[in-house]
Amino acid sequence: MQAEAHQKASRLAIATLYASTVLQGLTLVSYPALAGVLRTTVGLDDAQYGASFLPQVVATALAALGGGALARRLALRPVLALALVLNAIAELLLVASGVWPAAGFPLVLAGTASLGLGFGLSAAPLNALPGRLLPARRESALVAAHAGIGAGLALGPVLAAALAAAGRWQLLPAGLAIAASLLAPGALVALPRSDDAPARTARAGRSPAATGAFWLLAATAVVYALAEGTFSGWAVIYLSEDRGLGGASAALGLTAFWTALVAGRIAVAALVERLGTLRLWLALPPLMIAAFLCLPHVRTAAGGVLAFALAGFACSGFFPLTVARAAARYPDDVAAVSSLLVAALMLGVGLGSFTVGPLRAALPLADLYELAALYPALAFVLALANCRAPSVRLALERAR
């Protein structure tokens, strides 16, 4: 009976954890998925839309930098619950921006800041708990958690497009706010207290942030994230305004990006035990380069879907494998290093999304996408440097 009860509790904990990852993805994509609504209903111009990513970047970085320490002090469960509450607040602010369009821009800025705080704080629990709940398949469990986030990112634009077409777009953020509010106390109840102590255990010796090996991985994450942010942050606007494909086709392109990203992460989770992380990690940047070079040639809805699907598949496993590599290098500091890498990720995603806004005044998006191929090229160079660095060679061997 005790064994059966333990299995049920474990299944509930795993279900709660992965439901949180899907919800995190849905909230993350809610603002860019509703970009068209924000530009018409709220009246955001290019510069304002690009600037709306900045509070999210800063807040994510601050929350992620402190998330590892907070997890050691409070444990992982309450940190995840707090992150979910902040997600709910972000979605309520998104609803409010449509209700009071005169104050829409400040409300959007506050919403993206709250979203960033939630995502930053969620980094420690969402990256540390999969390995603890499924210790026999740590790397696959971690990649699967990122696939859950990707699933939310893929589903969000579909829901947003359907609700926007029906004139009921507010139902998406309102529903997400309710779901996050319900899941927050669920995380406190369902996740096992036995995971609290490891979250508070401090690692003896040098902090990961004091080592060059970690910052090389962090730089790799930032450069990769510049590519991801450039792909995703302007996909809807590129396809709808620059290519004139309509809102539905533009949303489908963004959905293709996130759907392919999920499929790629599922494939990586299945292949990582067989092929090793090193081969998979190095294979992805060249695919990103190919996607950037394809995007300027998009002329049809089908072409947009295929190009952004290639981009999503190319991006799929790169960041989770980077986190897995850092976790292998610093096994006693998974919560801390994953939080720092998420801060690096959001710095890159935010900068990648923001810089396109001012540059668009001088160059069309098609040219900017083509120039952005330099991002994955640099990520590939940094990945090779990671592989050759003596201080991370042991980590790569463990991660294979």
C-alpha cells in the first residue's frame, strides 16, 4: 500500500511539474502571439513593441540571478509557486491593457516585467526537479521539460489567432491567469518535500560563476538566444506586414516555429542517450544558419510555415543541451547554474527581439533575418570552444 501511494504521489508530482512547463510556455508566448492585437488595440508602434521586451529581459535576468539562492533558502516548491503567481499577474495585466488602451503601453511594460520575473524564478525548479523526479533519465527528463515549455509556445499562437479572429482575445490571458492561479497551490501540495533539502544544500568549493568554463557556456547561450529572439519575436509581423500573408498565416508561421521546436526537443530527448549530447549540440547551429538564409525568400504562406518550422527544429535542443552540459559540469549547483543560463538566454532573446525594432527603420526584415545568420555561426564557434576547453572536457564526456 505504501509503495502504491508513493507511485501515485510521484506520478502527481511529475504531472504537476510538466503541466507547469506547458503553462510557462503559454504565458511566455502570449504577448508576441497577440502582437497584432497590441499594435491595433493598444496602438503600439515598432519602437514600443520592441521596447516591450526590455522589462522582460531585465526582470528575467534579475529573477534568474537570485532564483538559485532563493531556491536554496526557500526550497524549489515555493519558488515554482511564486513564479506561477507572477505569471498570473502578467496575464491579468495583458487583459487590462485591452480594457484601458490609453494606459496600454505602461500596462504591457508592467506585464512583460512580471512575466520575466516569473520565468526567471521558474528556471531553478523547472531545470532541477526533472532530474530529481526521474533520476534514471536525468538528461532526457530535462530536455522533456523544455519540450513542455515548447509545447505551450506552439499552442499559444493557435489559440491567440482563433480567439482574436472571434474578437475574444482576452480569453487567452484570462484563462492562463486562472490556470496559473490554480496550479500555484497545486505545486506546493503535489511536489514532494523530500526535494527541499537538496535545494538548500550549498556546494562546497568554487562557485560556478567564478569559473571560466561556466561563462563560456553562458556566452554560448546568449548568442544562441539572439538567434531565437530574432526568429520568434518578429515572425508574426514579418509574415503579415512584410510579406502580406495575413494574420492567420502569420500566426501559423509562428506556430510552426514552436511546433517544430517541440518536435525537435522530443527527438533530442529520444536520441540523447544513443548519440550523445555533443553530436546533437554541434549539429544544430548550421541548421539555424540555413533557416535564416531561407527566410528572405519566403513569398507564400506555405513557404513561411516551412521556413519557420526549419528554424524551430534548428533551435530545438540547443539550449536544453547547454543546460545539461552545465549540469554535468556542476552537478551540485544545478538550480544555480540553470538560473544563470536562463538569465543569459533571456538577455539574448530580449536583445535579439529589441534590436530589430530600431534597425527596421533602415533595413527590411528580410535583410535583417539574413544578417542574423551570423548569430548561429558565432554560437557554433563558441560551442567548439566549449568542446576544446580543458575545464569542460570532463563535462562533455559525462553528458555523452
